Amino acid sequence: MTAAAPPAAAQEAGAFDAVAAQLGGAWEYELARLGEVSITAGGIVAAVLVFIVAWLASWLFRKALVRFVRREGAQDRNAIVYAVGRVAHYILLLVAMLVALELLGVPASRFAVFAGALGVGLGFGLQAIFNNFVSGLILLFDRSLKVGDFVELESGVHGEVTDINIRATRITTNDNIDILVPNSEFVSGRVVNWTHREVSRRLKIPFGVAYGSDKETVKKAALEAACKVPFTLAQEGPRRPQVWLAGFGDSSLEFELVVWLTAEATKRPSAVKAAYNWELETALARHGLEIPFPQRDLNLRSAFGLQGGDALAALGRGPVHEPIKPSRPKPAPVATSSNDATEDVVQELDRTDTPAENPSTTD
């Protein structure tokens, strides 16, 4: 008698076992061996999957923090949320690395050897990277620098902090140029943070007018210019625009227009200063005030063997009279209006002498 044909279910089960055996063989296929550690294809795939899962978990966690802040309206906690998100990201990646090493066949007991080798590497070539990493953690928790601040470094770089990464901080300038600055430069160097405590800042715009110009007219023109610029914070009160007579130059009276800027204008100092200069030139011209430029007078003592007036006559200048001594301009009438610079100093002294703001340190 002929044997009965195996049923279809048994054939399918046998085919499935064969495929599983082939996949199992590929999963356990050894790609390399480092001492007693065997690196298999399955271990590499599992390690990569662990890193992908850890990165996705970190991304979802940070997105949830951002949504929580926006929903609660706690904008003052943005720096804390950013720091927590960054630290959680680093911790998840560290855990993923340890799990990946286990999946690759590197037990945790052997990780001590790797840590020792890492320490030797830090002592030789990785100390700069480690320094920047620690500096980045300091920046995250110190809160002296946070995302959104407008900073200026000793090197002259200035712009808005857009990201604090593991090695460097990204600064975006007003020209939309991204500059990567090592984190250690923020910790060891001098950094000017324009928006650390308060977003409003005071700006001084220097300008000059010709000697003999009326100070009150100059002040009126400068204040009109400040009113024309939309970046001026206030027109009245302690932060109103002021005009200071800053000095006496070689050919001009040197003034300064002192204005407080709005929060939006604080991060664009160059463009804002150009806007005030534009309006200042327009206002000074409207009031007939001259913006001087350096001039030199040439006195000819001798030419062609002739002296004084004869020398000038020989050059075709005609009869020359005795030089007239320049008369000093008549003094302007005594100003009856207030001096903004004096008021500024008095106001500051009154503020610092207030007992609530300047408590006594004596027993």
C-alpha cells in the first residue's frame, strides 16, 4: 500500500520551521569577535532599535513638557522646562547605551574597563569635549543663560541664543547667521547678557552740532526725533528720552540722545541706532542746526621770497588786509529748562538712598 500524503497543515508547519531556523541562524550570525565578546547581526539590530526607542521617548517627553507649559501659561518656567528636557534626553541616551552594550554581548562588569579607557582618553584628547559637556550642564541649571537671551561675547559675536547642545551653544545673529560657540566660552569668558534680568535697555546715540548752536533748540530737535522712532519705550516718566551735553569736541558740541528701548528693539541694537540717526539728521536739518565736519585753516607765511600779504598778492589773491581776529560767539541766554543729565543722577541717588532698596548692613 502506498503511504498517505502528509496533510497541508503539516507541510505549512514544516515550511514555517524552516524559515524560522533560517532567520534564527541569520540573527545569531557572528560578524566579529573581540576577545570573548561575539558581535552578532541580531545584537547590532537590537542595539539600534534600543537607541531609536530611547530617542523617540526623549522627543515625546520634551514635546509633552512644551505643551504643558503652553497650556498652563507658565512662560517664566521655560528655562526650567528646557533644562529638564535636556537632562532627561541625556539620561535616556545613557541608559540606551548601557542596554545596547548588553545586547551586543558586553556585560556590565566589563564596562569598568571601558570606563577606564574613557578616563585615559579624557586625560589626553577628550578633555575639551568633556569640558564643554559639563559647561553645558552648568548653563542649563545656572540659568544665567537661557534660550531666547540676546548675548554679546568678548570675541564680538552677538545674537540670540537659540539652542544649548551637548558641546556648543547655537547663536543666531540679526543677519540670520548661526554661530556655534563652545559651552566653555560662556562659563570661563565674559558674556554680556542684554536680556538676563529685564528686556528693556537704555541706548545712547551720540551726535554733534556746530559751536554757537542753541542748546535748547538742539534738545527740542533730538526729542522730536525720539518721538518719531517707534522703538522709544516712553515719552514721559523716569524712562523718558533725555538729551545730554556729553563733551566739547574739536569742531562740535557733543550731545547724546538717551532713550529706553522696547523689548522688541533690544535685540536689534545696530538697526535701532541707525533709525535714531536717521530721524536725528532730519530733525536737526528742520531746525537749521548744522552738523559740523573737521575743517583746517591754512596760513601762508612766505612764497616766492615774499612775506605776508605780498606773498598772497603774488598768488593772485589781490590786496590783503590785516587778518581779523575771530570774535567769540555771544553767549547763549541762560537756559531755564532742566538739565537731563543732572536729573538722571539725582534720580539715581534718590533711588539708592531709599531704605527699602538699600538696607543697612550694620548691626
